[in-house]
Amino acid sequence: MPKYITFHKDVQSFGGKIVYIILNKRTGKPLGDVFWYAPWKQWTARMDEDAVWSQDCLDDVRRFIIGLQTTVSNPSNRPDDRADAGD
């Protein structure tokens, strides 16, 4: 379990698609987000330009994304994505 950050599911912020907001546990400040990037067919992270990241927090984001990737290893579990319609 991440020590300093948490992930909050938010469906409205990215065109109705699922996005996980990365939040500082102590302040609640958004630090970035994790979202499905259709061209790469994988979950990706976008960090706030003012956020400073420790190795531990970056590892937490990486582990979170790996967990999401395993849930979409089956194409039927991928987020709704027009770019994947032909797959």
C-alpha cells in the first residue's frame, strides 16, 4: 500500500473515460493522473509539472499501473476505446 499517495477513480475528467487521480495523502493535492492511452493500448501516467517525486512514490505509481494492466490483459476488460474497436 502506498505510503504517501493514493489513487482516486474519476470518470468525468477525461471525456467520460476512467481516470485515476494521484493524490497526496497528507494534503489531498492532485499530483497527476493515470489513464488509458489508446495509441499505446496501455495505462500511462501524467505528472503535474510542479510535483516532486521520490523513488518510492514512482514505484507506487508503477505498481498501480501494473495492477491495472493485468486487469486488461484480456481485451474484453479494456476501457471502452474507439481506437481499439477493430481488435
